[in-house]
Amino acid sequence: MNRYPLQHNALRCSTALAGGLSDWTVLGLAVTIYAGRLAIRAWYIRGHRYGPIEWVLRAATYGTLRPTEIGRTQPG
């Protein structure tokens, strides 16, 4: 769920820049942003159970703050 808002923002930025850049430059920028996001996501998911937006929604639903890191237990 977390990647959709970021994809939307990346698309908006690339279309805003498209007026002054060539098609190949915009394509290269979009691929670079996408690859960077995939690398960051892979790194984040290795150490956390949920993404940040999912964590907020779960906290609101359950009414408690749950640990996001893998290996940590819930206090109490």
C-alpha cells in the first residue's frame, strides 16, 4: 500500500519536468527513481513487519502502538 502514493508523486514530478526535458531524460529519471525506491523498500522490509502507512492504520484500528521491527516483542 505504501508504494502507491510515492508512485503518484514520482509520476507528477516527471510529467511536470517533461516540458523542459527530452523523452529519454524523463524516462531515465523515472527508471532511476523507481529503482532507488525498490532498493530502499527492500532494505526497509528486511527489518520491519509493516510499512509506515500500514503501521499507522494498524495502530488506529487496534488502538495500541505495536512494534514494527522484526524480532521485537510487544511490551506488557
